[in-house]
Amino acid sequence: MKGSCHKSPPKDEDSAPVTIGELMRQYSHRLQGLLPEQWSVVRAISRCREALMGWRKLKCKKCGEKVYLYRSCRNRHCPLCQGVARAKWVRDRLKELLPVPYFHVVFTLAGELRALALRNKKVMYDILFRASSETLMEVSERNLNARIGALGILHTWGQQMMDHPHIHFIVTGGGLSLDGLRWIFGKQKYFLPKDILSEVFQGKLLDYIGQAYRAGELIFPGQIEHLADPVKFAQLMRSVVQKRLVVHIKRPFGGPEQVLCYLGRYTHRVAITNERILKLENEMVTFQYKDYADKNKVKTMELPVEAFLRRFLMHVLPERFKKIRMYGIWGNRAKKKLLPQCRDLIAKQKPAKMAEMLIAPGLEVREPEPTICPKCGGKDFEVIEDVTPRRFRRRERKNQKGVDVNTS
């Protein structure tokens, strides 16, 4: 059993740390005009690990101490609920890693298109995935004569929680030859031509946005209403054409273990963690951010609580939208057949690399900490009460009726 334990239901204290959940519980009633998926996230995070979600009452088998284990919301936007999902996902990826160099490539949506993307999330984020993944596949086939593996992770925020859609790709430094007969090893410190990647990506991105516009798939509410005019929309597209979209290729990873460490940090991130929230004072939230334009200095920003929550909710993804996608030899339809084939070819061509992979350190997945008895440190419990959310609500209604009867 995993989670945080308490000897009794938690109480409000002045010294308690400020969390997204606490801010939601106190101030979400002030928010107006939210989308249904945003309200769903507000409800989930507000109730996460609270009595409304129910709990399990546990008894330590060693000392008899009783603790409460509160249920989590498991929402993918909740800062408290990503540990288990991240560990499971990374563990599943272990068997898909190959003993080859890996590169980190970042594709970013142009600033001029962010307002359009914010109001057309599903269409625009799908286009961003499609344009960037096709760019990687096509340029690698043309330059390496190989089919690479690529794993893309969508992030929609910057350090200050403003809209900044970009996709982090982990890509193999080399790939399966197009005839499938050998593994083509890329250069150790060089992936693909950066200028060509940028040019192809820009062309594909604008082409697919234009197609979506002509097909009537985009909407133009509020501040972007003027873009419904074809002339204004064409002017927007021209402004992006005149600006070269930069594709960032970061230094290669040292090996599969570094890739795993990266994945563990980035795959299940949310817009801001509770640790970055410093204080709530006079309905102003102070939080930390890293200023990449100023030598990565850590700075603080203060926002009214409602503005802070709106920034957080700006990054709620459409329901069932897949923010992690795999392509090439890692694609869902291909990996079952191609990954064993790639391993066999690498083992034949460079046996030492496969041996290194099998004994590589650091490939263990760190699981969330189990529940620990606050009295004796024991980890073995028995469940003596299991309260579901439905059972809790029923109990509350009965208690309320009892209060009404006593006060009448």
C-alpha cells in the first residue's frame, strides 16, 4: 500500500505548506468561464487525498498503531498523483531501450501561433506532433537511410506558467536500415542537420495549419476573432514564414541510464509543482521560477491567487489527449516486431554494446515510498476500515440529518 499516512484526518494549520490543492479548495469558487475539462481538474485536485475521496484505516501489525491512508484523485494534472504513474510508465520503457546513443531534440510552436493554439488545443497540438515527428522520420531516412526511434513528450508551459507549447523528443542516434538488414550507427556527437530539421518542420507546420483552416477545424473566439478573416489569417501565416523556427538539438545522453533519468523527470510533469510555491499572503501567491534568459537564475514571481490558478488551468489538456507519443521503431504498431530485430542486429554488429546494456548501472526504477507506521516504522498493515467516496457521502448525509433533528 502506498500513500501518505496520518494518525487522524489532517487539520488546517497556519504553518501548512501552500499547495495547488489547497488553493483550489479555497479559491476555485471565484473562477468563472472555465471549460468542462478544467472544472473536472479543479474538482479532482480539490478532493485529492481529502476525506471526500474516502480513505483506508490501517492498523500496523507490529505495534497496533492506526493510521489513515487517503485516496488520491489520479488525475494527470495533479502534482501529488504523478509518482506511481511515472514509475509504472518508465518501468515499461526499460525493455524498449537500446544500447545506442540518444539525442534530445525540442520542437517549439512559434510565439505568433500560441493564441491560436490556446483556443484550439487538440487540433494545434496534434499538428505540432505530426509536423515534428514527420520531420524527424523523413530527415533521418534521407540523411541516415535509416528508421530511427522517437519518443515525444508535450509540454505546454514555460517556467512562469505562460503558454509555451513545445515537444521534447528522445531519439536514437542511428536506426534500422530501410531494408531491415542492419543497424546503422550514427555519429556519437552529431544527430541530423539542424537547419534542415528547422526548414522541414516549419514547412510542415504551416502546411498542416493551413489545411485545418480550410477544412473549418479551427475556431476563433474572443481576442483572435479577427483571424476568421482569410486576409488576417494569411498575414499571420506570413509573419511565421518570415521567422525561422529553431529546432534545438541538445547534447547527447551518456547512455540508456541517463535517458531513463530524463524520462523519470519529464514524462509526467505538470505546469508547476507544490515545491515551487513559496507562500500565500494577502491573496497573493509567490512562486519560484528559473529564468533561462538570465543564466538560469532562480527568481520569484508574485501573482493574485485567481491569476495563478488560471495560469495553472491554462495547461489542462483536452480529455483523452495523448501527450506522450512514440514513433519509428518505437511506434505502437512496429515495436513488437522491430525492437527484437534491432537488438539482434546490434548484438551481431557490436556485441560489446549489448553486453554493456545488460549490466548497465542505474536502470532501476524508483518506486514511490510505501506507507510507514509513524510510531514504529513498520511497513506491514491490515485494513480495518475502507471508506469509498460514495460511502463517505452517505455517512455525511446521515450525520447532517442527525444534526437537523437535534437542533429542531
